[in-house]
Amino acid sequence: MKITLLPGDGIGPEIVDAAIAVLNATAKKFGFDVTYDKQLLGGCAIDATGVPMPEATVVSAKAADAVLLGAVGGPKWDNVAPEVRPEKGLLGIRKALGLYCNLRPMVVSKFTAYLSPLKTEIAEGADLLIVRELTGGIYFGEHNEAHLNAQGIEEASDVELYTRPEIERIAKFAFEVARKRRGKVTSVDKSNVLGTSRMWRKIVSEMQSKNYPDIELTNLYVDNCAMQLVLNPRQFDVILTNNMFGDILSDEASTIAGSIGLLPSASLGDGTGLYEPIHGSAPDIAGQGIANPLATILSVAMMLRYSFDLIDPANAIEAAIICVMDQGYRTSDLYKEGLTKVSTSEMGCLIAQELLI
């Protein structure tokens, strides 16, 4: 398998190195070969080439079987022109690869439930999957930067735009994956205010009625969904949402899990898939060896499952993580007295060693 590596900025290189150690151990155990091509994306690409997504990165990603991304951005690039911000590279690579579906699982295990801001008995056992539309909506609509209008008043605008095909393909994915889980889809919108949300709800409801009558569909306003996530996260199975709402809700869900360093993601389309932790580049702790690599390692497990249909190796990585956690090893974000604190690289090595036992 050919993997394009995009370590990116901040803690990105550290967590990607830990994930590679685990993937190499998995390849050794299950007898498959992996080759890597490291490329630039984000702030490091701006520094080296003047743009956040060089053409060489796009060429490599399109030729790969999958892409593993660390994180992009940081205060160093806060004042660059809007068109060359590091985040433009992230949006650009998703667009270039046609990645319209983002999967963000959130599981609260017995090892991390005590870290949740929710009561342990409410958080523990939550197991949901956010299916987020990734290439449409307000992030990709027309943007008008701040300017003075005809009346001399400063204004700015961002357009939310969706088409029926965009909604149908992401809804289909949510319904199909729900059939492999617990058969429940919660579709999130703001149809009491937004025209795009009214169309979203109409199309999703039509599809459920016509093609997925076996799936239980619930429609929730985004504000209510945000509230329900903290009241009872265990009520959710699959959450279907647009780009912006999914961005916000997935970060809320990650907090429920106890640490944003635990949440992986997969971005899928009709070709090469991209896998990344949902957290940012955390420049304040970069280079200190204290970042949690588990979200990136779990993203590798998702890569094996969704891009290569290697179910047993994916399950083996997840099982190895549970074993290492059960032995009491934690990175600093998960640490408490009585456990053993380990660095980013040490956590990767421990999981790799567990795989090879």
C-alpha cells in the first residue's frame, strides 16, 4: 500500500511518527507492505513554497492508496493573506481528492470516562458516529471579506450553498453505515431559520421513507442536538450533519470523550481516503513529546478498515490500544495518580510492541 504522509505543523510530525511505528508493526504482523511519500501541507508548505498546498502534494495524494495527515496551522501564520492561510491547504486537499464524507467516531471507554466533564454514569458507554458532509456548505460558498458597503458601513458575508446531489450522497452513506450499527440516524439542521436546512431535512426524510424504512430517523435542530449530546450522549448512534454543524458538534463530542487527543477521523469520497485526528496542531506543546498520538493511531485503524478492507489488522490496533491502556500507560492529557505517564513516542512504541506479542 502506498501512503502519502502529511505531518503538517505543530505536533503533527510527532503524532504521525508514532502512528507510523504502529502501522509498521501491524504490517509486519499481518504480512503486508507499506511505502511512504512525505509531502508538505499547511504552514510548513507556506514557509517552503509560499502556498499551503503545493502541486507536488496533490499529485502524491492522488497517486496514493490513502493519505495520513497530522495537523495544520498555528499562530505563526495568523497574519498571512486569507487565500494562503494554512487551513486553505486542508480544505484544498479535501476538495482535490473529492472527499465529501467525514466520519468521526466517539467512544467513551471505562479508561477515559472519569475525564469526561459529564458524570461518569452518563458518559461511559457512549458510542456514536458523526457523518459530516465535507465539501459543501458555508466553508466552500462565496466569501466576501470585510469591506465598506455603499453606505460606508463595514460588512462581510459567507454563503451557505447545498445541492440535492450533495445531500443525497452524504445521507446515503449515513443510512448505510447505520445498518451496520444500531439502525438509528439523527439528522441535524436549523430548518426553522435556514433555507438550506429546510431542503436538507426534506431530502433526508424522503430518502428514509423511500429507501431506508428500516432505519429510525430523528430530525433535530443543531442547538437541541448540542444540548442532547451533553444530557445523554448514549442516545445517539449515527449523527448526520452538514459541514459547519459537523465541525462544531464533533469537537463537542470529543470533549465528552475526555480528551480531544482520542478522536480519529476518516474523510472519504470515490477515490483516495484521508485520515487524520480531529484535533489541531497544538503549537503550545509542539516538540515537548507530550501530545497524545492515540487519535492518529486510531485514524490508521480506520484507514485499514475503510481504504483497504483489512478488518483484522484494524481490530488488532484497537485491541492493542485497549491492552496498553489497561496496563496503566497514559500520555499527560490522560494521566492521573497511580498510572504511568509516557511520551508521545513511547505510547506509539508500546502499542507497536503489543501488536507484535
